[in-house]
Amino acid sequence: MEIKVNFLDNLRVEAKFDDFTVVADQPIRYKGDGSAPGPFDYFLASSALCAAYFVRVYCLSRNIPTDNIRLSQNNIVDPENRYNQIFKIQVELPEDISDRDREGILRSIDRCTVKKVVQTGPEFQIEAVDSLDDDAQALLIAAPAEEASTYIVGKDLPLEQTIANMTAILANLGMKIEVASWRNIVPNVWSLHIRDAASPMCFTNGKGATKESALCSALGEFIERLNCNFFYNDQYFGEDIAHSDFVHYPNEKWFQPGPNDALPKEILDDYCLSIYDAEGELRGSHLYDTNSDNKARGIVSLPFVRKSDGETVYFPSNLIENLFLSNGMSAGNTMAEAQVQCLSEIFERAVKREIIENELVLPDVPAEVLARFPHIVAGIEGLEAQGFPVLVKDASLGGQFPVACVTLMNPRTGGVFASFGAHPCLEVAIERSLTELLQGRSFENLNDVPLPTFNSMAVQEPNNFVEHFIDSSGVVSWRFFSNQADYEFSDWDFSGSNDEEVETLFGILAALELEAYVAEFNDLGAPACRILVPGYSEVYPIEDLIWDNTNVALQYRRDILNLHRLSNEQLTALVERLEESQLDNYTDIITFIGIEFDENTVWGQLTILELKLLIYLALGQLEESLERVEEFLQYNDNTVERVLFYRAMEAALNVVLDEELELEQFEHNFRRMYGNERMDAVIGSIQGTVRFYGLTPTSMKLEGLDRHLKLVDSYKKLHAARANAYRKK
């Protein structure tokens, strides 16, 4: 994690990281102002807080109340060496806690991350640099030996060279990549989480049998998502980019809807229209771009090459971002390598969907076949040793597709987790299934996997597939575990050179009478591609283009960002549109309008329901306000502070709306209960002197929205690189 430090007045300094700011000072006796703890005080507190966190997690998982649990830490200083200290952590536990849980709580403290890092002994490297924003890719991993040259199946270059190439590309783009976490809980299964230090919303996960292959995976995914703009899906780019020569790519085209909002003739082709507009209901306005918020410019569309005949077909950017998520994206050392990965993932997800929704029963991979892959067997045995039975399945549906499945069962909770992987080589497909299973997970995380079900409707529900797509955490059918397989095991092998595998995989699509559309990207310095297979590779239902389109944000974004400037008439119109829209009240505003508010603020927690509530308060419509307050308190999960504000609001509104009561009769005790500051805000909101309590003023210029501006700055780096590459052509 990158922590940037600013020098304030006197001895005060501030550290900024993610969405937080920490201020440190020195005591007056050390010439400070005593306005904040000192840096070493924060260090001491961090281990106590970390210990308390692990106690809390342990107790929450076992429904043990922490009201009567007390924890303290003392540091005992060696009089002859003040840097030699003992941290003594003591926990006071109630008598009714069992001996087993007492031991469990002490063991949980022993897992404290701060403690483990201190005990291991961090290495400090101190250096002067010309610019803090220069390449920091050395933070990713220790440099491999110069002579190291590790090849793995499917990669056209050694892992070490791939890492060097990809980190150089990101550094040249001005992306400062840092590792947020590593995981290696069983043999030969590694995963990590990387992110852009300047814009932590840009992150990816990687997985592999070694730490180097996992890092390659994470870097490749990062580059693929930069090339395909995935980090910026649905986000507002701001007015500068919205009115620049191009918004997404220099080769994009903009088309105006036809008469009566008809689809432009220049977009899609007959094959695609038969899928996306089968009922003739799709209109031009459904396809306006969410990122630019510039409807006057038309429908921004991106060129894809039709695989069957090489013709260029323009796909609206809005259609892609609404339906495909990250499916069908990849980067590699060569374009063929990228396309093999891309097509493999398309098959993985399509076959997974068919298996789960049709409740198919897969054959086991025989033990003698698994024995050919000892590094995979070692990982599976590591899980089994921890008490997690593992099933390895052939998901090729009789040798049709290059897909495998590894399923974990958790006897502690009854949950199951089915992970799929695909590649023309069976060994790689199984390895990917296993590493995907444990990507970013600890053994404790495996306690959260869902229970299997005999309820076919729950399995076939569209959002279940979305959950499977995002992190494989969807529900699977109990029928999946029958020993009566629907297919015989196939010892399949689609492997060859990457060029050969590309043709094989496209051939499978052709045999299914599916059309593929390919976009290739080279502007950022690495081969990357996006492949769309209409009617096959979508993640969300096609009808979402009409009924759940992300560009609904265009109807509300401007008004919501200008909320404090709207007249009562404009507020009335806004809340009426929200009520008539049938939008889910619990949709958060971040998702709704594509603005990355700091999640630690009221804006960051705001939902459509609370927005309506605040508008009704601003309009003085108190009965409607009380109705929404009651709904908020019944169902919403918000911060303690915000919930208390609305509890106080509920009490005050009940008094104000009762003709026999006066607020003055209760105000004294309301203030004793909820505090003066909170009650001033409540009463001011009711009387109209306080509007939109907790929401800082914003506008379409995004001033003050630092988190979102970091994301926009990240995108501007890509925008500039693409413009520069286009000028050189």
C-alpha cells in the first residue's frame, strides 16, 4: 500500500492512503502541539487494534457477545535497549465462555497481521528519488535471477520476461502497481491482489501454481482491463473527455438514432440484431454512452471484426458494458496467446452456465489421470488435510469443450464451491480450476460458501450465474453430486501451438453455428483482445438492455450531483421520477450514477431510498419522510452514526406529526438521548434550515470527489497514450 505523507504546520504531518487521512503530532514536551498521537503511538495502537479485530471476528463467527470482553496491551521497555520491547496483550473474558472458545480467542490474537510482520522483521529500504510518481514496479516481487527462464504451458515467453515486459508497459503508462496481498495456503496454489497505488479502484487478482505465474496472471489481467476500459465501466469520465476528439478509442464512431428513436443503420449486423432486438423493442436511446453523458453526440460504437468473413461491425459501447462484464477479454505476450486465453474463458463460463442451470452431473477425473499432474495432486491433498473434501470433474461434456471443474465441500458448514477452468491442455484447465478455487481466499473464507439446493429455480435464477461469474460463489444443485454422470469421462486434449489452438477454439464456435467478433488492441504496448460471441458469452440477460440499462444514470446523474442547487420544483420533479421509475430502493448511488464517492462518507453509503428521504425532508413533506425513515430503519444497513440520526429523526417526526404533541415537550430528553449536534441536525432538517444533512455539495465538475477524480486521472493516462499512438500511425 502506498502511503503519501504531507508536512503540515510545526511538527504535524499527515499520511494519506486509500480514502483515509491520519494526522500525527508530537507532545508539547517535544516541541509539538499535542494535537494528535505521535507516529510511534500509532504503531503501538495498531497491534492492539489488530488483536481486537481478530477477537471480534472470532466471536462474530460463533455468536459470542463481546460486550464483556476487554483487551489491553502494554509495551515493556528494556532499560538497556529501548528498541527491545515486549508487547504484552491481555484479554479479560467472561466466566461463561467455554474453555474451547477461550483457547480459540487466544489463537485468533496470535494471527494478528501486525504481530506477524513485526515478528518476521520487516526490511526497510531508504532511498532518495527524483519523483515519487516514477516506476515502483520493484515493489511487486523480488527480482528473479538473471539466468532464470521459466516456461509454462500456453506462454510464448518465460515468466521472468513476461513480468519484466508487463511491468515496463505499466510503468510507461504512469501506473504505479503495488501488491495488496499474497496467498499460498496449500502447496502449488498462489494468488495475489494488485492495484494502482494512485487509484486503488483499479485492481486485479492473479492465480497460478507459482508466485511468478500468479504475478503474470495478475499483470496480464490488469493490462487486459486497461485495454478494454473495464476498470471504468459505467463511470462518468467528466466534461473534458466527454467533449474530446474521442471518448474510448480513436477508431470509435458516433451514430445518431433514426426517426422515432430507431436504431442507427450503421450499428450491429443482421445476425446481432436477431439476438439483441428479436422483438423490435430496442431503441437508440437504450444505447447512449454512460461514460460521456453526452447524448447530443450520439451513440458511440466500437469496431469489431467478424470472424467468419473479416467484415467490420460496430458495437455500441453501452451494449458491451451492459451485457458482457469482463467476459471475453485477455492480454498476452502475443495476440495468439491472448486469444487462446480469451476463448478458453468464454468456453469456461458458457459451459459452467450450461452445467449449473441444467443441473448436469459430471464424471470424475480418474485417479490415474490426476496422478499425471503431481503438483495438482499436492494442492488437492493440502485441502483434504484441512478437512475439505475435493472433487475433480471432467466438464468437457463428453470431450466437446476444454473445460474442467474442481469442487470443494465444507463439512463444517455444509457449503460447496464449484470452480471451473478452461484451456486446450487438460492439465492447465484443472490447475486453473484449483487456483481459481483458492484465489484470494483463506481457509476461513471457505466457511462462507453457499449450501447446495434441490430448488431448481434458485439454481436457474439469472443472478445466480452472475455470482458464479464474479467469484464462483453461486449456488449449485445437489444433483451435481450424484454418482450417475450424464457424460462419460473424456481424456481430452485440444493442445498445440497457440496459433493452432486459436483455430481449434474458433472451430468449436463455428461448429455450434455461433458468430464471433474480435477487437485487437496494441496501442498500450501489449497485445490484447476482446471477443464477443452474441447469444453465448453474455453475462447479464439481453433484456437488461431495455429493462435494466446502466444508462438510466443519464436521467439522474446531473440532478443528483447538483442536488444542493435544485429548486423545490426541480426536487419535486426528481423525486417523482425516482418514485415512478420502480428502481430498487436499495441500489447505492455510487452504482446508480457511476460516481466513485468515498465509501466512508454519507455519499458513499447513500441509497436511492435515503436520497428520496432527504428530498422529502428538504421539501417539507414530513409524512412521506417518516414513511421512508421507517423503511430505512427496518431494512437498511448503514453506519451507526447514520442509523442514530434516523432514529432521532423518527422520534421527532412522530412528535411533530401528532397534533396533540409539541416538539418542545420532548426536545430536552431527545438531546440527552441523541446529543445536541445530532438533534440540531434533526430539528434543522424538519424545519428546513438544514438540507441534505451529511451530503457535501457536488456538481458535474466533480470538485471535491477525490476518489472519482483519481479514477478519471487513471483513465486520462490511457486516453493520452491512445491519442499518442494514433498520431504515430
